[in-house]
Amino acid sequence: MSQMPLPKYHQVYLVLREQLDEGRFADGLPGEMALIKEFGVARVTVRRALQRLADEGLISRNPGRRTRPVAPLTERAAGGSGEGAERANLHGLLENLVTMGLRTSVKVVDVATVAASAKVAEALRLDFGDPVQKAVRVRSTREGPLSYITTYVPAQLARSFGRRELSSKPILVLLEQAGVKVGRAHQTISARLADNVLAQHLDVAVGSALLAVRRLIYDTDERPVQWLHGFYRPDRYTYEMQLSRVGSIDAKVWVSKDVSAPFN
């Protein structure tokens, strides 16, 4: 497999950007010397990575003060109680996710109870620092790794399952066995370049294009029960949606009729 010649500073930037997005640096980023030691690179490399993050408005750098993340504009991880196309019928998607879970194998990389970061707390409607179960899993087909998935579940809902259960059953099944009545899901799909961690687990080159999925699952009472961050190899995973036209031909409005997430 050929390696993409990404500069070292860009690799450091990719990793730090993802960690910022996960809310790891609420109290400030590590100092330059700590980052130099962590990544095994020169000071100029770390400074270029930090400067790019600053140029993108993700961090604030002030001489003599600790580098801190910049809070994004207020946004909800899920679109609340939207209607119409935003509330597309996702019954098929949820069924497909469970089916896919039963047809693939899972390696649990890590599972632990952690304090909810600001973003996780906002998504799950918890207080900052409330306990959540964070699980990191790699799902594979017979061809190899398919996805790298991190899930956050309120700790009280995850009391009945841990590493063993997460390695053998889809998390939606585990939630329903815990008494949760799964309702709807709000999902966003974008693109992402693989950083060092993702490249290692998904067996791709650093800088390879991945599908990035954010999915917030609600129960039937509209309470968030799971927030998922997933990264998928596009050569092994395909997202498909069937659309139907609504209104007159001039309206050109399309809504989801059925949703599925097949893989190959």
C-alpha cells in the first residue's frame, strides 16, 4: 500500500483537530514541549500544526498564556424536534444497523466510564462532567476493518453491558435489552482524512479519505440515549438513500422514502 506524503505538521494537526472536536482540551492544550515529546517531532513542526489550528479559529494562542480551544457557535448536535424531511423515516436505517452488526465482527479497543465533555453533555442533554460510557470499537468484515466507532451512552443506561457484551452484540440491541425503547435517529455524514490513529485501525494510509458519520439516537420519549462518531472506509461501506418527489414538478423537493446503510 502506497503511503501519501503528508508533512509531519499536517499529521499532528489532524490528530489535534480530532481531539479538539472530542472536547479533550477543555482546560487548555498541552504545552509545546509536551506535544514535541508526544509526537516525537521538532518544535517547528508543532508550531506549524498549532498555527494552522489557530488560523482555522479552533484555538486561541496568546503569548505567555496557555493555548485554549475556541468555543464554536452554539449548535445542537441533533436538530431537536424537526419535522418533514429532517424527520425522515429512519426505521429502515435502525433495522439495517442492527443487521449489519450481526453480520460483522467487532474488536473492542477501549471501554470506560468517563466525565462528559461539553460537547458530549450537550448532545446527550447531560450536565458537564456527568458520567458516560465511552466505547471505542473497530468493526470488520471478512475483507478487513470497516469502521472505527466511538459511542457515548449515559452511564445509567450502560450499567448492564461492558466490554464482553459490546464485542458480541450491536449496541442498539444492548440498549433495548436494558429497557430503552429506541425511537429515531439524527445523522450527519461528511468527509474526513485519516489521522495516525484511524490509519492504524482501519489499515489505510494517513490522509486517506473516510466517511465521517455523527449519529444521535433518541428513545421514544425523545431523550438522547447514544451519540456515535463513526469513521468508515468508503471502499467497504456505502450509504444509500431512496428519494421520492413531493409537490409539483416545479417544486423539485425530495424527501427520504427509505434509508439504508449497506456495506460491501
